[in-house]
Amino acid sequence: MRALVVASPRVAEVTEVPDPTAQPGQLVVQVERVGICGTDVELYTGEMAYIEQGFTRFPLRLGHEWTGRVVEVGDSADEAWLGKRVTGDTMLGCGRCSYCLSGHQHVCPFRDEVGIRGDVAGALAEKFVLPSRFAYEIPEHVSLAAAALVEPGGNSLRAVWAADVRPGHEVLVLGSGTIGLLAAQFALAEGAVVTVGGVRPGSLELARSLGAQHTRQLDELASSESDSFDSVIDATSVDTMPGLALRLCKPAGRVVYIGISSTPSRIDTRDLLLKDVTAVGILSASPGLAGAIASFASGAVVPDSLVSEVIGLAEVPDRFEGRRGADAGPGPKVHVDPRIVE
């Protein structure tokens, strides 16, 4: 079968690799759609911290935002999965440690991460293997675009849960990328009044088309009045934004950190304490996957317009280098259909 293989930093090509086979407790999935995210780009360039830390190594098989259909199972216990549309958790905990046993497999110190950490090949291929205990069924009426946005959707939904969003709350989302725009949509679904802060005019226009009542430039927000929002979600990769998020949050409000910068970011804990603000960090989608699927299935959140284009595997290295197709739309997310043969 065809798969994208990253042999070394910035060296990637579509290669023929052996077809996967399901072992007991595993599913083979025919991949229908995969999203490209910033983590994939960091792995491609070799800048991802996991490489230096020894958690992953080249060659790499990327892709952790995906959907597809089960075409093979490893034993009779999983036969009910055959033919079903699925997505899956990225964080594959060991299942034995205290974190896994308490439902926190996404912070398991022994975990693999699909297409990111350990030896689990990702979904940028025609087929790939997933342990059945990490699979989630996708209703047939959910679009392919939405199904492949479940993983970032789960992250964003967790951020909104952590922000304790209520009807009428003033919520600021810093960042107008995929996570930020999804968080804005989930907050809107809860009845919040949402402001999205970003840089690119096209992404802010998209935020307004999704229902955000207000949009602001990040540099404009940096000079705005303190204590303006009931909750603030930082979905940027800018090291100055965590401090700004805390400053703009009202006393007794909530700040949620889901973005991460490549350089250390700092907050003044005196502000955190004296304003009695609750700060929450979000690592993964795991506890939010089922909720994201339910929201997409019900139509409470319709994320399809976040996808700018759908490409084949051969075009992925160009997108890793930051190039977009001539017909790409304004959405921040590029999707890949491995069934497309250029």
C-alpha cells in the first residue's frame, strides 16, 4: 500500500509499504480523510521535542486526525466493528498504570501516540492499524470533513468545558487557527458571547461567518483594558499570549491554555492569585472525543468550513513547507484523502 514516509527532517515521499495486518484486539482501517496539524509539521522539520527526548525517531509515519472504515479485525470479539466508520484516540495508554486505570490514559507515562510518539504508524497511508479499545464509531450522516476534525474538536471541547462557559458569558478565544475556531464554535453552542482574536483577516472573517460576535487583532487586544472577559482560551503558539490571557480575564474567571509556544512563556502568579483566577492546561482530546462526535452528529457544531482543501498524499510535503494550493479556501485545516492518486 501507499504511505507517506518521512525519512529524515524535511525529506518525505509516498512509498510502498507492506499492508498492515490486524492482530487480536486490533482493527485495520481503510483511511478516508486525514488532517494535517502543527505537530505533524514539527515532526517533519525535526523540531518536535519528542525527537530530542527519544520518544520518537525517523523514519516517521505521521497522521493522527483521521477517519476511515474498518476493513479487517484481529479476532471475533471485534467483528461488530467491520464496515463501520470510525475515528480513534491519539493517546494509547498502557492500560495498567494508575493514570490509565483512573481514566487519564492521555497522560500515561508509557503511552504511544498515533503517528507522533513510539512506534505506532499514523494515518497518512491507505490503511493503518488501531487497537479496538481506542476506536470511536462515527455516525454515517456526519461528513468526512467533520469526522476527521473529531480529534481537534475533542481538544477544543475540553477547553470550553474547562472555561466553564455559560449562556451569556463573555468568552475570548486567542487564536484563529483550527483549535481556536472550533473552541469558538463550541462556546457559541453553549450560548456564549464570543470574541476571537487573531492576525489573518481571512481567518477572522471566517470566525464571524461561524457566528463569533466580535473579532479583534491580537496587537489590538494587547493594548486593551484588563479584566474584560469571563473566560479566556489561549489557542495560540505565541509566548506572550498566556500573560495577556490572564490580564484580560475577569477576577474569579477562568483561563485555559491549549496552545503551546516553542519558547518558554510566563505568567505573573500574583495576578493569578490576587484575581482568584482558575487556570487549566489541556493536553489532549481523549476525554472530549465522544462529546465532539455528539456535537457534530447533532449539528450543534458544523466544522466543515474549517477545511481549506483536500489533497492526495503526494502533495503533503508541500503543505508541510507552508505552501497551499491555488484553489485553497480560507479555512486553516488541510485534509488529505489517501485514495487520491496523483
